[in-house]
Amino acid sequence: MTIKPLYTAHAHATGGRDGRATIAGSDLAITLATPPELGGNGAGNNPEQLFAAGYAACFIGALKFVAGQDKALPRVPADVAIDSAVSIGTRDEGGFGLAVILTIHLPGVDPAAAQDLVDRAHATCPYSNATRGNIDVTLKIAA
């Protein structure tokens, strides 16, 4: 698969899971720390947290994009929110893998319309496209 880049983000990391990361063109600098569940002290952020935040934010963008492309879809409410859970664990094949659960809050949107909107966003979102077939992604629409 090839893409026609519209934007490229740049980051610099040192030290692995117990190090630092900076974002080019930004004053964002993150202390990285392995979570206690994986034997670390948890005194910083970890890659799974960053992935969870990025996927949630990107999926909201995909919801807004598809709703803007198809006027038959409901408008995305201003108070849309996503609770994202990213798990890391061992794989039967060896090594480690990820699993994602996105709980999508679309207040005031009819459940059937919300499902259609979420399905179309999942087909559009770059994170969904990158993970499809590689990791388990569960989409839940909050009641």
C-alpha cells in the first residue's frame, strides 16, 4: 500500500520504554516509563497510552469527516467522546501484541444511525486502516 502524504509528523525518542520523547515543531516532551504491570515504576507515560489517545482523537476526526461527506449521516455532536483502551500482552505466536477497545459516545444520535456512522468512520480512520487484520479492535457505542 502506498499513500500520497498530506502531512508527516516527526518525533524523537531515546531510552525506549524508560526514556523521553519529543515532538518536532512542538514544546511537547514526554517522560516515558514502563507501567508497573510490566515491571516498571509507571513514573511517566507509555506507548500504549499514547496510542490510545491518538487512536481516539483520530477516530473522532474520522467521524466528523464521514458525516461531512454524506449529509444523510447524522451530525457529530459537539460533545462526542471516545474512551480508548489499549492492551498489551503476549501472543500465542510469540512476542507481544495489542488489542483495542473504543467506546464511542455520540449523545443524542439514534443508535442505528450511530452504528452506520461508526462503521463508516472505521473504514476511513487511518488508525483503523493501519490496525485492520493486525490487532483486535472492538468498537462499542455507548448507550
